[in-house]
Amino acid sequence: MAVRTFEVPINPGTLRLDADERWAEEAQGLLAHLASLPTEQLDGLTVDIGWSVLSVGSDFRLRGPAMSSNEEELIDDLSAHLAAMVGQARTLSLLAIPGTTIRYNEDITVEHDALEAESVYIKRTGWTEDSSGWHLGPLTAEASEHIHLERRAAYEIVEAFPALLDFLVLPEDYLVGLVGGQVDAVFNDQGARVMGPGGTPRLEAHPALLEIAANDLGLTEPEAIAYSLYRPDHGYFLVWREDPAAMIALHPNGEQLQLDGLLGPDDFEKLWVRGDRTPRGYSL
């Protein structure tokens, strides 16, 4: 992919935004929104996207901070800013929770040996005085006798662990574990594992869906979790019972599909795509 300039005409002039082609939909949507505003409001207008604040220059080009130690520097290429906006919003959507924003230049407390560790955790605490509340440390079996802390800007932590970017918007008491630079698990404020490797949602992230699956299939909640699968293409959780055979798919938006019998996940998906999603309690 290459960086391109997205444009939308305004009166007078042209509103512009530079970004990687992969963010075309987001770039065009943002420009369309700005173009709907009176032109006289655009010069100097700021757009808060949580991770950073973008601004429209006198030349009607949207720019963002360079995310470096030079906080005054602005850049044209907004790829990194749009990536943060989209990725963080996606994480919150998958977990169906409100987030807590973090600026790219907010501090994260770091244990000195964490940046070189193979396995680390990062947890958001309630201590936010002069910091984001996030704390990064190594995942070790034993606590070190001497913990030396430093502060690093959030963008520096993302440079060291790029996979973390999408998860830094999680609220207080959430914890993310990384192994080999990749997200291994996410735990919520109750200590439940709500995401697995790569940030794949788990049924525990949606207690209401878990309860429905367990009740409808006559399973315990741990059994429903064990016999569940997330289908990312369509956003539903598939849960099954072997004896007597039955399956149910539940989407956080309320849609569901129940089947007496067992099908492979791909065959079940064909039923879902066909539109046979039914109210609770209806069996095909």
C-alpha cells in the first residue's frame, strides 16, 4: 500500500488528507464530515480522535502531530493516527465496553527490564496523576526484589510493542499479556479472560450471551466457554453440545440462530449468511 492524497472539494478550494490506501474509507468519511461544515470554520479546526488531535491548516490540509519528542511538529501522513482510531474503536466494539482514551504522549510507567522481556503485561490502574494509568512490567514467576520504574510516552511503548496500540484504550483494571510481541490474552476488571491470542474475543466478554448459550443448551457456563468458537467474519459466537446434539450462534447485536444437530462451523456459517437468524427459542 502507498500513501495517497484524498480530496474533497469545498467552496472555495479543496480539503485534503494524506494516508495509506488501506484507510481510504476512514479518510474519505472524515473529509466528507469536515466538508459539511461552513468553510470559514475549517481554518484551525481541531478534530479529537482520542489518541491524538488533528488540525486543519490554512491550506485546508488535515495534519497531525508527529508523535515524537517534538510536540510542535505536524505531519501530513495521517496513517498512524487513523490506524489508532480504527484499531482502538474495533477493540471496544468487540468487547462491547466503553473505553478510556489515551493520548500518544501520555506517560506509561515501565519497569526497566520490561522493554527487553520476551513476555510482558500491561495493566491500567486507577493511578492517573501525570500518567495514563497504564503500567508495563515483565511476566515473571517471581517478583523482583528491586523494581526500578521509569516513564515512557505511550507512542514509545507502541514502537516497542506495536500490537499494543489497539488495546491502550481499555478501561481501568484491564490487563493485556504479550508473548513474543503479540497479544496473548486480555483480562477484564473482574479477572475474566475476555480475549485470547491475537485479541480474539472470548464468550466471557459477553456475560449475557454466555448465559443464553448455557441455558439454551443445558450447559454450565464453563462448559459453554469450552465449547465455543468466535467467527470473526460475522462477529458471532458459535456454541455446541454433543449429546443431545445442538448448536447456537449468538451475535452481540441480538441476532441468534439455533439448530438441533451438529454441523461444521463452515456449514453452520452458510445458514447464518443465508439469513435464517431467528428469535430466541426457535429451532430449525
